Amino acid sequence: MNSRLLKAAQEKIPSVPVLINIVSKRERELIAGAKPMINPQTLLTDEDREKHRTALDIDKCDIVLAEIAEGKLIAQIDFDAIAKAEEAKSRWNMKNANINSLYAD
């Protein structure tokens, strides 16, 4: 994993858990055959070229980080869905608290 690309991606998505989830999901898509949203050749260094490495040799994680850093891949968080899930969890906890109090005596 390229630390320069990681820092650039963290500037776009500062939440580490969200960044990890996005990278993981997109990396699986690339491994399954999805087309990169960037040209992987741009990630090759002069040292890579001297060693006759090609775009196929680039780590999929680096491709995803570059996609994020270039703004091709973004995170959209549905705060309404999060609020609904929290509300449902709260209702469930209140319901179970009432049942537990019946058995507490």
C-alpha cells in the first residue's frame, strides 16, 4: 500500500472506518473484474518501469486509493437511515427492558 496515496485518500474521506469499508468493497470489485476509474499506468514509477512492471502488477488497493484521492470514488452517508436504525434499536431496547423488569422480581 502506497502511503502517499493513503494520505491523499484520507484527505477526501477522513473517517478511517468508512475509508476501510470503501477500499475493501471497491478492491473486491476490481478483483472480480471491474474496470478501474483511473488509468493504472499513471501509478507506475520510474523504478517500476525499470523493473518492467506493468499496470497489471499494481496493487488493487493502490488503484482504489488513487480513485478516492482523485475524487472518482466518494462516500455518501445516509444519515436518515442511521437515525432510523438508532430509533429502532432504542425502541427494541425499551421493549426488552420492560420484559426483563417482569422477570426481575
